[in-house]
Amino acid sequence: MSGYPLLPKMRAVLLCLVCLGCMSAVASETVDWYVWPIPGVVNVEHGEPTDGLAMEVLAQVLEHLPMSARFHLGNRARLQQDMAQGVSLCSLPLLPEARSDAIGYFIPLFASTPIQVVVRQSQLAEFPIAQGQLSLADLLADPALRGGLAKARTYPAKLQQQIEEGVRQGRIQRIATAMSGDNLLLMLAHGRFDFALEYASIIQALRSRQSSGEPLVSVPIREDRELSSIGIYCTRNAWGRQLALQLDAAIRQAFADPARVLALHAKWLPAESYQVYLGDFEAFYRQRAQRPLELLPD
């Protein structure tokens, strides 16, 4: 090479080629995905993830990327440790949270209806329900009612302060559950505590499986009526950054026409929940298709 400096245009072209080469390398490899077994969201048979809302939305997105996926059932403690050490992997379905933001990039994937209070049908009249809703603050102010939450689960940020206060006051018990958390509602059905917090898709899946205990019903929470953004975390390193951008582009391409992803919500949600939130789902996916992911510098 000569000693002359690269012309600005040539330098820009070379930088683009380098970046494209990095992105192509990520896209064409096999990516390790760690998924959390959650009924109706990530279903598991014979120790392997099969279908469910999150798995099927991800499948629609991966149609737009030339990569292979290798799925593993996730262990949250091990996942956090591996991501913190820079092991290249992705995981879903997850809510955004500060602890994970420090070690991973969050890519919004799909919308979820708000979390709801689940109670035994026979006990419904004992709860402070008004206009078909239940205030979590009012619920936690009643010393006669006790709740149970899964110890390993992440709950919506807007409710987190109230939940922690309920734990401190002894109104809520954090319970070590199976990885899927489905035995939490089974405990509720058998009277171990009075209420739990859960999402509609999970409630729907467990209703179809429940063979013992009292019937369960769900009630919307007044303090949280907005859709939640559920997504993917990929390791916060150069590999994860490139993959996050590729996944984002594929997500926006997949949701350009939201009909297919809306059909998945219709499949996995209770019919009443789907109808109530259909307009919100449509708005979420149309906005997601038009809004590129913004990654802050490390």
C-alpha cells in the first residue's frame, strides 16, 4: 500500500464492508437460545421447548434471518453468570430490567396483556373488586388476604414497589417453584394462599391442564392496564450488539403486516382478553415495525 491517506469516501466504504462482514458472520452462525418454560408462552415436552406464544413469534422473526437456532431450557442464575462473563447467547421471554441491561441488550419482541390477580372462584366475593377491577394497593391493605409469587420471576416495574412492600409486610410470600412456575397456581387452587399474579396466556394454558383443586378466575389490576413489552436479551458484547440489530431489523420486517402475529395472540390468549386488547395489539406491532432499535454506546 502507498503512504497516502485513504480518501474519505474510500474509508467510509471500507468501514461499511467491515461492519457488513461482522453482521454476516453473526447471521449465518448457530445461535444458542435460552428459553424459560412458561405455560402457553414456552411449552415443553420431554425436556425440550416446543411451541407457545414466544416460540412461535420468534419463529416468524427467524424466517427473515439466515441463522440456525439451538434451544436450551434456561436456568436464570447460570444465565446471568454466563452473560456477565461475556458468553455469547440470547434468552427469552424476558421483561426489561436494570440488572439485565448491565450485561445484555434488550430487543422488544412481542406484547403481553397486563398481569392480573388470580383468585379461587369461591373466594371472589372476599376481594375489594370495583367495576370489574382490583386495586393492588387495596388488596395489600387487607390483612386477611395473603398472596404467593414465584421467587424466580420478574414482575412489572410499575408494580414492583407495591410488591416489595407487600413482601416486607408479610402480605406476599415469595415461593420457590418449578422452573415453569405452573405449580404456583396449583398451590393457589388448593388453598395454600389467597391470590397470585399472572399473565392471561399462562392462566389460559393452566386452565386447560388443571385437574384438581378449585376453579380459578382472574381480575384486572387497576394500577396496570397497559400492554407490557416482552423481549430478548443478547449478551452485551460486540457479537450481541450486531445480533441485536439484526434481530431488530427482522422483527420490523416480520411485523410490517401484523396479521400473522395477531393470529398467534388469538391462538394463545383467552378469547375475552384478545378482544379487549386487539386494538392495542395492532397499534403495538405497527409502531414496532416502524421504530428501529436504539442502542446506547457501551
